[in-house]
Amino acid sequence: MRKFFSIVVLGALVLSLFSLGLNVARADSTAVTFAVIGDYGVNNGPEAAVANMVASWTPDFVITTGDNYYVEVAGTGSQKYDISTGKYYCAFLKDVTTTGAFCPQGTAATNRFFPAVGDHDYLDGGTTDNLPTTYADYFNLPGVGFSSSSNNERYYDYVQGPVHFFVVNSNGGVGQEPDGVTSTSIQGEWLRTQLQASISTWNIVYFSEPPYSSGTVHGSQAYMQWPFAQWGADAVFSGDDHVYERILRDGIVYFVNGMGGQGLYPFGTPVEGSAFRYNTTHGAQRVIISDTSMTLEFYSVDNGGTLRDSYTIYAPGVPTPTAGTAQPGNINLQVSSSTDDAEMDVSDGSMYLYNSDLEMINDPGLQRVQKVGLRFLNVSIPHGALITNAYIEFEVMSANSEATSLTVRAQASDNAVTFKNIAYDLTSRPLTSAVVSWNSIPAWTVIGAKQQTPNLAALVQEVVDRPGWVVGNNIAFVIDGFGTRTAASFDGDVSGAPVLHVEFDPPPTPTPTATFTPSPTAMPTLPANTTGWLSPSAQAGTTSGDGNGYEVSATNVFADDSVFAADMNSGTTTSTSCSDAGKDRHKFYNYGLSAPAGATIFGIEVRLDARTDSTVGTPKLCTSLSWDKGVSWTAWKSTSTITTNEATYILGGPADVWGHAWTTAELGNSTFQLRVVDVSSDITRDFSLDWVGVKVTFNPPYTPTANITNTPLLPTATPTETSTPLPPSATSSPTETYTPGPPTFTPTITDTPLPATDTSTPTETHTPLPPTDTATPTLTFTPLPPTTATYTPTPTSTLTPQVSTTGWRSPVKQVKAKTNAGDNNGFELNPVDAFSVDGLFAGDIDSGTTTSTNCSDIGKDKHRYSNYNVSVPTGAIILGIEVRLDTKADSTIGTPKMCISLSKDNGSTWTSWKTTPPLTTTVGSYFLGSPSDLWGLSWIVSDLSNSRFQIRIANVSSDLASDFFLDWIAVNVTYQQ
């Protein structure tokens, strides 16, 4: 968004630009409505449904996020885009050239269709000016009557109303964008210059490849993470992942929109800033923009158009609407992590965080009664808003018809934290006074059907009215009652996880004065329980390699600013091992990491923004961490091959502790260090490093409150004095009764008999004074010795034992199963590459000899991994075991899956198998077991030793040609001391 200048200065600037002959886009203040579609050109029913919904909005124009044509549409020559695009969007087309019959010339008076080119457009074959030939022949962009500053159709700009649009070509393959696809390329410089020169109220950038995405098929593309906000963009649209997602990053909003017609994709772990995700049915965005605000909505095609998400940004100097003029808002938030839907056994308080489904309330399979907790993140409702409607939508996972009635309450908290593996976590949370009853729930009979609670507005209202509530906080609900209704969970079905829908009116605001504050709704909120990305402020080279590390401007690594530190002619050996002493190394520290004392450290991420002078020698960066000033180090993690353009490489993750159980003290400036090694088989390789950032994910400590009633050992006469009696003498006269001198007190304690030399009558009650003590008590008095009275305070509550984890541990030994295990060679390719998460894979090629998908079938390839060096204190109670698989398959044909079982006796006996969901062709992390899952066995500490504990993996597919690739197989044990 551009700053507003005075008319005189603005006019002078415009005239000067025209005098230089520059092509300046015109700023227009007329409000516009437009649609955003992506990945649509497939000529099928979903595309038709989306197109019909878009037409019903009567938008001024349509923009696309790529993939306007898929090769399966077929057609000949210029007919191709007539089938994929003209057939559905002819009313918006004008300047097209085709021999097709659906839209011979377009029916719009001027062009109203502005596409970005996608990777599938390029698959058509043949290029003209580095664009797909059929695409270049069909479209004339931006169209007659519009001006563009780029002088090409691969990337271009145009103005509509108060918006300046910038269309980028994000396809950087061979024969594609010749001007580059990085922020420092010719194309990147064009965008930066034009954004900074824009005089429009709003600036929008769109293209195909997503900079940030939680989709599992493509995910975030680091090379497209340009500094859009810094350059002046207000919103960024992309596609390629066939999902809808709204992400708040860098003070602006990013959208992924690939829902226009092609098959939908799944979600994985939400990226930082992810505020809303949807992938159930196809849809499109409607955007309404004026000089004062921009409202961005996403509709699915259900019922001709169902609003799923809405987000509004206000221009600088424009107050939020006052009462009576405010537009209602609504949000849809889906459970987005394993620990945000939970079940709690009411009999013993056990928490279950990794659930295949959610049973409300009776679990007939496990014969337990439970409560269910749900938590929703980044709630974009302002404090004091009027909640007009709210409900939670469930997807039916199993058919249930028994009599069921439920109650729902919200957590009475300003910002609900995620659910924890702590006994009675749900019932320990304060709940709202408001309660909603969901009585006599009809039978759930259709698997996959949607079911909604009654109106929960009263619960949400009580939370957002709390004094500490702010936009971006989290809200949680607890469900109780009787009966059984089984819904999808995050771990059972990511796309079917519960969704919170809220409709609200913004709060009334005072009449604006001369000073206005922009609405905070466009600002991202730091995700709970992370430090955010932090920079180092100290560095040191090491004596390895050529002995000088990043010898050129090493402090340039302290900030993400495209100013580089450089390591010239790195290394003295051609080895590509990170630990080779001939590799150049450098240390960075003083990160200012801050986590509450006693917090649980869940994961550490390292971000490297880097480039190299050449890809010869397969240059990579390696990183390891130290918790004790560099005395000890974690195992190395390695990036993929570094490119010659600056890119971002992320090592570690929110659930990766790098093989070490961290304490908060080990993150201090005096203890935490990070080292970087430059690796290449070509010793002349030069590395350039822009930034080394660190982010820590943690949970604050759990502090139970014990209500202990303590009674003083003995009364004292005054608060300032106590007496120190001498020990009783063996010769004291047992028949005497002594009256204490000052201070005076009357104890009600029955004396313990004196030692054997004492001849006092045992039935006599007295308070002995030391016969030799005749002094007046002075400054201090001490209670009588324990031979006179013994007191043990009795606490009225029991403290919760400490629950800990080992962190993710890697194996160091492996062996293939050679009999009754498929082709009897397990992961025959580089099986040791599964020892660490580094992008290097063990491979099982043409796995199996049978088409059965049974994990225990002897025709399935199997492999064992062991020696995990699991460290658990002697006598600890084992609560649960998790196994993590970072893996992929070469194809989804045959529904490839991986199965896991455990042994505690060196492979003599095994647990039952657990199975992953179907694998995809991109690497995903799959978790089996949980912090409260013992895999059907009772475990003791010695069962986890290297001599006994093993993990067995089986590769399952109905296609004998399926190939499996395994990057890492790790284990994490939860225990109680």
C-alpha cells in the first residue's frame, strides 16, 4: 500500500515520469470486485461448478494463479485453451485467438481475464518467447487498452480501479522464465521497481508457485519468498497446491488458491502464520476493494456457493467501521495439529493427543468414558465483537445411533494453550459459566457427512469479552455428556478435522478523531510457544579447512538483508562429509533465545539464506548445535544442493530436538552455539551466506498448585523468640513437675519416654526443662528435641509427577530381513541413510512378491533398525512410544503404506503392526504411536536398551513395482519419574 503524498508533489512526480517517456500505470479510485481462480483448466464438473459460481457474482474481471490448461484436456492447437478456458469464462475474454467453437472471439467489451502462467501450461510443449506457444497464441496480455511496464506477457502489470496488479512468472525451469525467478533477478528487480513506483491505493502480486503453503504435494517454495511486503505489496496470491489457505506473514496476507477444478490435495503441518485452511470442495475467491478497504472471501461450490473464509484489510488513515456501518465478519478455523484435539479418560485423567478419531463421549472399543477437547488457532475476532452465530462442524467417522446428549463449554482463558500429556489436563482448565446443551442428537449414519453443534455464540462471546482477549488469540472447547458420536480427528483425517465457524459484528468504535490507527487485522500474530526467528550477534571462525571460515564480512550473517558473508575457496579436501576436518567452519551464537524456565523444548529450526558461485562439486551447507559452549555437538544436518541464486534452507523442525534433550538453560547466550560447515567436492567453491536464523518451539512449564496445610512444630511465646533447651539429663528427678520460665506456653503434646537411664514413671505427663538451665531465655528459642515430640505435616494434595521425553532418537544399526520377507533384501539401497533426517534416502526397489496389503504377509519386504541409545532414568514409568517415518513412494499406485512394530527382546517377539496413511510422492513425516500409547505391552526401562529394543518396518502395496524411500526412522519415548 502506497503512502499518500500531497497533490503538488504527486503531480510533479507523475509529470516528470511522463517527460522521461516511462510507461506509468494509472491510479484509479473506482471500487472493483474480482474473482481469483487457480489450477482450473481441466474441463470437468468441478471447473464448471466453480465457473458457474463465479458468474453468479458478476465480477468486474477474473485473475488466475496458473495452470490454465492441463494436457489431459487434449484438443488441437489453439482449440486447447478454448476447451480449458474459453468454454467456461468466455464472458470475461476479449483479445483471444482460437479456432475453437466454445468462445471464438470472446464476448467481453474489453479484456476481463488476466492469467498467470503455471507449470502445467508449459507441459503443452513448444514455446514462443519462453511462453507455451498455445498460451502465447491464445491470450493477448494484459489486453487492448491496458498498459504494462514489462514489455512482455510472461510477467506484466496493469491497473483496475484502486488496485495495481503485478503478475509474476514463477516457473524457472529450462526454457521457461529467461529473466530469472529470484528476488535479485531481472524479473525481481522489475517487480521491486514497479511496486515502489506504484501510486495506487493497493498493490497485489500473483503467480503460480506458492512461497508458503501447508500442502503436502508442493509445499512452500523458498525461491519465491521475495520481500514482497518490504517492496510495497499488500497481498500475494499463488496456486499450484490444490488447496485454499490464508497465511499472515511479514505484515501482509498470502493466499494459496488452487481449487478451481483439478483434484484436491491434502494438508500437512501448518506453516508459520497459517490462519485458515480448506480443501474439502472446490471453490474460488471473491475480492471487493475500495479506496478504504479490501475484503477477501473464499467460497466453496456447495449449495451454489458457501462462504468459508473472509478477511478484511483497511487502508492507512481509515478507522474500523463504527456501529451501524460495520460489515459483519465470519471465520472458519480448522483443528490444525495433533495436540489441538484431545481425549481424556475421566477415570484416571489420562490424556490421548494422537487420536485416529474423536469419540464423544463413550469409547466402546476401549470401554472408557472420556471428555473431548478442541482448540482453534489465530481467531480473527476483535475484542468486544458481537457474536451472532457460532458452531463446530464435525465429519462423521463411524456410524452411531445410541442415545446421545452432549454439553459444550469454552475454556475461560484469554489465549488457550495446546493440550498436554498431563493427567486431567482438560478438567484442570477453567471453563466458561455459559454452557450449551446438544440434546438428543440424531443418529449419525452416513460416513463423511457433516454435523453441526447448536449455536455456541454464548461461549465465544464470553471468551472474546475477556479483558485480555486480542485478535489472533486461541480458543478451546471441552465436550462432555453421555452416549457415542464418532467424528474425524486431525490425525485420522486432516481434511475432516473439526471446524469452528463464527459470525460476528465488529465492536462499536468511538467517532474517529483527527488521529486514526490502522486496523490490526492485517498484522500477523506470532504463533504461540515459539521464539520466532532470531539472529546471532556474535561469530567466530574456526581452524578447520583453510582456517578462516567466512573470511569476508562475517557479521553480515547477523541480519536477513541480502548482504552476504563470504567463504572464498572453501576447504582443503574434496570429501563431502560434514565432519571432515578439511571443510571450512564458522560458529554463530548470542541468539537471545528466550523460553520460560522449566519449559519443554519441542524442536529447533535453523534457517540458512545462502547461495554459491557454482553448483559444480554439489555444494551444501551442514549445521550442528551445541548446548555447552561448543564442547559437545549434535549430529550434522545437511541442506540440499545450494543454488547460485539466494534461497532459504530450513534444517530441523518444530518437533526435532536434534537428538538432544534440551533445557532452557542450554539455550542461553553463554551456552547455545551453532556451527556451519561448507561442503563441496570442488575446493574452489565460494559460499555466500546472508542469514543464519534460529527458532525454538516450546511449551511453558506446568506448575501444579498444592494446597498443603502446615501446622507449626511447636508453639512459641512470641514471633521473635524461641528457646533452645539443653538435652534432658539422665539424672533428672522424674517425680518433679517443672513450670517453664518465660516465655510461657502450654504444649498439648504427650512426651515420649526418656532414654533407658531415665527412671521417670512412664504414665506421667510433663514437660521437662533442662535442670541445669537457670538462665533467662534470650534472643532465640528452638522447639524441643525430637525425643519430646515428633511432627510430620500431611499435605492435602498430591503433586503430579514429572513427565519427560527422550526427544527423537536415531538408530545406528540396521539389518534387512532375509527370509520370509518379500524379495529378502529390505532397503537394499543405502539403508544407513535412514539414520538421520538429511534428505538422503534408503531405497527399497520393487518391494514385495505378493499383492496383499497385509503388514504381516511374508511377501512384504521388511527391515529392522536398532541401537537408538534411548536414555530413560532407572525406575521411570514408560508412558508411551512414538515412531516417526520421513518417507515417500515413487507412485501412489497400489496405495503404498509403511507398517511398524516394536520388539523389547531383540526381535524374539513383536507388537501388533501400526500403519501409516497412504504415502505420497513427496516426503512427508508420519507418526505412529503416541505419548500415551504402549503398543499393547508393558515396558520397563531395560526393555529400551540397545541390546533389546528394535523397530521393524514393512513396505506394503498392492503394486509389486512400488518403490519406497526412507529418509529417517526415529523414536521418542515419554516417561514419568
